[in-house]
Amino acid sequence: MPTEGINYGAKAKISKTHLTIEGHPVMESWETPYMHALADKVAADGGHMLEVGFGMAISATQIQSHPKVTKHSIIEINKDVFDTMTELKKTHPTINGLLGPW
């Protein structure tokens, strides 16, 4: 898989309400109800979850609220966003973060 030209270090700005990367909107807090509903649906039976993109941790934190989740692998391409995920991993040991493209 070609990975040249991928800017893993593109500057991300993360707040409680917005995620922008190099000034472009990626995710906003108004998406929370929808993302929580999707997370609840996929995590209801537990097991190993695979998530592509960490964003603002909206779905990741909701997935982590399900006790039957045994492992939660998250692929994130942006280094700043990935670093935010490592903070969540400290309190949620089922998370396995992978930096790179999917």
C-alpha cells in the first residue's frame, strides 16, 4: 500500500467542540448523539471492536462503556490525534492504538 505523501504530522487542533486538521473541519460535538447510537449498536454484544479514526473520542469512549468489549483496536493516521488516544489508553487498557493508514 503506497504511503508516500501522507502527512502523519499534519497539525490538528482538538477542543471539546471541534477537531480541525490543518484548518479543515473533521469532527464536531453535535455529532455525539449519532456516534453514540452507532457505538452502542456495534458494541452491544461485546468482543473485539475495530475502529478507523479516533477523532474526538466520541465513539471510542462510548464503545468503552460496554463491559463486554474485550479489545478495541483503533487505527489513526494523524499523530496529534493519536497522541490524544494514548491518554485514553491509560484508563482503558482494552484499547490498542495503531498509528498509520488503514
